[in-house]
Amino acid sequence: QVQLAESGGGSVQAGGSLRLSCSASGYISSRLYMGWFRQAPGKEREGVAGIWTSGGSPVYADSVKGRFIISWDNAKNTVYLQMNSLKPEDTAMYYCASRNARAVSNRYVNANWDVPSGYNYWGQGTQVTVSS
């Protein structure tokens, strides 16, 4: 099992920045994929960014490209989401999630990184509120 704990949410004005952290503990597989998702009230959960813990290019939703940066720190088993130039529409509960990809190909995971049902473990979420 993998336990995930997010931190770093809060309230910020439009144009500001926040950095979310998600610490992973338990069984950290060598084929672990980490994702950040968000869910606003009345909306479906959507993928924000994803990254392999073993390295490689991260992926982003079009809505956050050029503004958000996802990264993984092997020494700390922590995934980060640096959020810059925040907009009111970024307001949501943010979740980190992990996927043990031992039984699936890289190609499959990369093509489905933003599908919530593909992830095995989820954090409790952290609220991000952006005011105009």
C-alpha cells in the first residue's frame, strides 16, 4: 500500500503562486506514476499533471500548461505541484494520486494519465482558492 498526504493549499489572489506537496510512504514501486487532480464543486475530477517517479517528461492539462510544474523528489518520496499565475478558475480541491504501473505499459499509462479510475491510491485533498 501507498499512503499519500498533501499539504500546501490555501487562499491566494489571482496572479499569485502556491506550491502543493504530496508525501508518499509505504511501498514505493519502481514503476510508480504520480498524478495531481482537482475537483471543483459540481464538476468532475480532472487531471492536472502527471509524472513518472523514475523520470521522463511530465504531462499537463491544457488549462495549466505553462503555469504549473510537477516534479518528483526521490530522496523525499514527494511529488510537488508548483502553481504560478493562478486564476479564479483554478479554485478546487486538489488531490495527489499514485498508480502502480507494474502490470501495464508506459504507453498505456501515458495515454491514460488523466483517468482517475486508473489510480490505486489517493490523498485526502487540499483546498486551493483563488480570488479575483
